[in-house]
Amino acid sequence: MARKTLVAGVAMVDFKKPGASDPYFVMGANAVRRALVDSGLELSDIEQAYASYIYGDSACGQKTLYEIGYPGIPIFNVNNNCSSGSSAIFLARQAVGSGAIECALAFGFEQMQAGALRAHWDDRVSPGRVALEALEKARPQEQDVWGAPGIFGSAGFEYLETYDAKPELFAQVAVKSRRHAAANPFALFRKPISVEDVMASPVVYGDSLHRLMCCPPTCGAAAAVIVSEDFAKRKGLSKLIEIAGQGMATDEANIFESARNVVGSDYAGKAARVAYEQAGIGPEDADVVELHDCFTPNEVVACESLGLCGEGEASRFVADRDNTYGGSVVVNPSGGLMSKGHPIGATGLAQCTELVWHLRGEAGDRQVEGAKVAVQHNIGVPGAGIVTVYKAA
């Protein structure tokens, strides 16, 4: 980026189960209003807006922003699967950092339906076929692969086999996530659970992926205001957090070689290296991380992709509690997607909001003390991994 870019304001709404939330445009508008208040800016200060969601007709971004006003600015609707929220941040940062504009809004929302994710366009080839075909080649299946649980479950089984790990590893991650969520008033699931609870919950795929290792369908919204350094000075803005580095990568041919690559292990690692280099840090410098744990096996895979622990070292990393308070880095203090919830279009922006709160010292009972560097990891299958480094400005 030619210029330093800063997060001036963030907000999110409470996440809810499908059927219990406000409509998408109400949730989204509420998140935007709160982010504007948090930044000290008005809608009239926004020059471009990027709206992320995947379940909805075209121009849901316009409908949502028009609940607040009619700003007459470019509004872009972003659908990049589960990485949609971070894609909106990426585009907003790129617009501000390039010098094209001074102030951008990234916001995301999702009004999801109950039950497992499913295709809504059954009269055409699904783009998800790419992931399923790659998985079948990388790891031939003895049973039908059923959507996301089959994809992420297969990646988890591959990890267990490769490093002689035990399924309880994934249960320990779920327990940690729920323990963190107990301190987060925005999280959907806050009741503590045990390893025994996780392993006793129904099997969702294969013989080792249990229901309490899977994130729930969720409704919610979040937003972030991104500005240039000069604009922030002119407006007298405070509470600023720098977007110090950001990398984005997509699938390469090696997706056909590994189930873990199908879920972004390789491209997330590449995005992380770009983000770290831009920010002038290494993974050991991170104080707090929000990563994409849509299934607990993916938290294990992501910790290694991000360099938080070495290849094959996740079992020790988790057993030594290096992924929680008092360890080397706090991973998903919000409770992550597993406990906070995963309203797809809002997820990346909710991760951003959580990390900004920690870097400001505003995270309440879950505050990571002295947090100065934060890392965000958000993936979509198929095919985008986005890693962002934030620094206390």
C-alpha cells in the first residue's frame, strides 16, 4: 500500500440462531450505525462501501445502507464464500491505501436458514464441485462426502493420520473455544463443555467429527470504517488501529494433493507470509489471533498454516495451553466461529471487530493484556484465504 490505512470504527450485533434475528438489512444497518458512532464519523464521510453476504439477492448492500440514508456513493456487493467479510476489508483497505479515496466502509451480514448449508441453485454446476473433486483425488472417500462436514472432516482425519494425533485434539480445541466464549456477551454459545461432552455428541461425519466440533448456522452483522492517516488527522479521530499487513491467496494445483489444501492450508500460509512481511513481524510477535474455526480440525490446521506452532506440533501446542491465556498466544478469545457463531458474510468483520477491541484495550473480561499485534485468518472453500495483521497505532 502507498499509504498507511487505519481502522477508525468497528461494531457488531449479537449473533442469533436462525429465526431469532432481525432481518438482514436491520442487523446490517445497526452494525453500520454503531461503527460510525464508534469512529466519530457520519455516513456522509464514507466515499465507498463494500457489503459482504452470500445468502441474498443482488444489491442487498444497497438495501441495508439505505436504511440509514442515501449516500449516493459506490456500493459494492461482495460474495466470496466464507471469506466474504475479509474480502470486503481487503477491498476497502486497497481503495484507501492506493489513494483513490480517504474513507471506506466495509460491512457484512447474513440471515441464515436453519440446518446444514446447502446449494440454492440446483439447475447449474455448483462451484463447490471443485473442492469435492479435489478432495476425491487427494483422499478417495469410502463414503459420500457430505458438504462442509465431509470436506473439513476429511482434512481433520488426514491430519490425525499424518501426525499420529488423537481425535481428542479437536475436542480440546472446542472446549477452549467455549471457555473463551463464556466471557463474550456477543457469543451465541457460552455454556462450558468438556472433552467428554464433545466426544459423546453425535458423529457428523466419518467416525471422529462430532457435532460439538462444528460451528452452528448463525445470523448477525458487523462493520468497520477504514480511513487514511491524513484523513484521520484532519478529522481528529482517535482509537485508531493500523492495518499493517494483509495477504490474500487462492487455490493452486496442489489442491488435488492434500485434503488440508482443499480447506486452505497452503494458500492461508502464503497469505500469512505476505501479511507478516508487509507488517514487519513474524508469527511469534502475535499477541492475539482470531482464526477461521468453522470446524475444530480447521483451527488445528490453521494454527500451523499461520506459523503459531510448527508442522505436526498442534497436539503439544494445545496440550500445553499455548493457545489460550497464559500461553504464547491467545487464539479466538471471542470463542471463534465454534461458539460465537458463523454468519458467513459478517464473520470476517466480526473477527476484525474483536481484534480491534483487544488492541484498544476494550475487550472487557476477555481482554488479552498488553495486546499490541493481532492476526486475523479467514478462509472460504473454494478458494480464498485472507490473513490480516493489525497493530495498535
